[in-house]
Amino acid sequence: MTSLDKPGAATGPRTGGPRRRPARTSPRGVPLPLLVPGVVALAFLLLPLIALLLRAPWRSLPRQLTSTEVWQALQLSLISATAATAVTLVLGVPLAWLLARTEFPGRGLVRALVTLPLVLPPVVGGVALLLALGRNGVIGRWLDSWFGITLPFTTTGVVIAEAFVAMPFLVISVEGTLRAADPRFEEAATTLGASRFTAFRRVTLPLIAPGIAAGAVLAWARALGEFGATITFAGNFPGRTQTMPLAVYLALQNDPEAAIALSLVLLAVSIAVLAGLRDRWMTTS
């Protein structure tokens, strides 16, 4: 009789050593070494938001939100973020299609450069825009001398700064959707006589519409919350370039209650964006 035939002998695979005890778990099966830092991380993320809600001036909130300065900043933010999103749609969707559907030398480098604004400090992005599109910039000097167009410290400059930081969100979302879509539908359309652009317009766009919508919402939310590139490239002029984040920064120095009220508006917009994208980002398969 071998040792495996003896009563009480282990029937599992032999490892040549003593068996290890399983890690201690919570009553619901979560390992304690993961549970504690996970709860700490959750508290770290939620505590500032809870503090914002607790310290909000709820009684004076209607008065704060109906002031002329707040409405000017809110109106400018909504208009500029929407215009910046339109720019990202017109330019970003074709760029995403090129990255997903075509082969060309240096495509990986181009993709890395497209995503660079995601990790680039926004202030650096604003400085780069000034050097490119400023009155003495690489392109801005020609715009000024040939057409009399000055972009910095204007409402158009706000739109450009917001589009610069928001476009990567759209491109990444649309490119991922294009890679997941079956290209055989486009090939079938071309074999039936459709041009590549007609196949893109009539076949590809309907297929990737959810990805475009999700990317547009993310780009719009990012543009609405942009601060660093906007204040560097467009300045902080009330009624012309002062968006909601800039108004929060200015109010925090003089009127903290107004800053909290403006922050609540941006928080509500962020929650609405997440709620709108919950089916795409928050569901499990």
C-alpha cells in the first residue's frame, strides 16, 4: 500500500513541501490585505467630495448661482465647451479612422503624439499654443500679418485651448470602437461600388456611433473643466475668456462661498456625464 492509499492521506497534487495556509479573508471572501487599502483609497477619493457637499452654502446657493458673474462664466463655459467638442468631432473622427484603418510609417509615433495632451501639464499646453498661435508664434505671426487674426486672449482662444486638451479623449474612444468594428462591412460596401468615403459615411459611422457619442461626451466634459491651458493661452477676462474653472479660482481668493457654489455646478455636471456613460463604462460583462 502506498502513502496515497493510506487513510487520511492527501489526495491533491504533491508539492514536495508543507501546504501553505490560505490568506485570511473577510467574511465575504475579500482578502484583508486588499480590503484595508481599498477602503482607504475609497475614503481618499470620496472625502473631498463629501467635504464639498457638507461645506456648501445651501441657503445662499440660489443667490450665488444667479449672480451676473456666475451666469457669464457658465454661459461662456457651455458655449466654448460645445464649440470645442464640435472641433474635436470634425477633426478627431477622421484622425481616429486613419489610425485604426490605415497603415503608414510612424503610425505608432503619431498615436503617441495624439495622446500626449493627456499627460502633458495643461500649463505647458497653453505655453505651446502661445508659441504656435500667439502674435509672435510660428503660425500666429502669419495669421496676424496676412489676415489680421489674433487668437490668444479671445473667446476663440478659449475654444482652441479646450479642443487641444479634449481631442485625445475623442480620438481614443473612436479608434477603439473602430478597431472593435468588423471591417468586412466596409469591404462589402466597396465591392458593391461604393467609394471609401461613402462606405465610411453610410456604413462605418452608424456602426461606431456609440463610440463617437461617448467620446464626444468625454471631450465635452474635459473641455468644460479645462483650466491650465485656458488661463495661459486665453487669459482670465470676465465675459470674454473667464470660464467656470477660472471663476472658481478667482472666487476662491475673494469669496469662498461663491467658489464652493461654482464647484457644485461642475460637480453636478461631472456626475451627469458619468451617469450618461454608465452603460458604457460601468457595466460588467
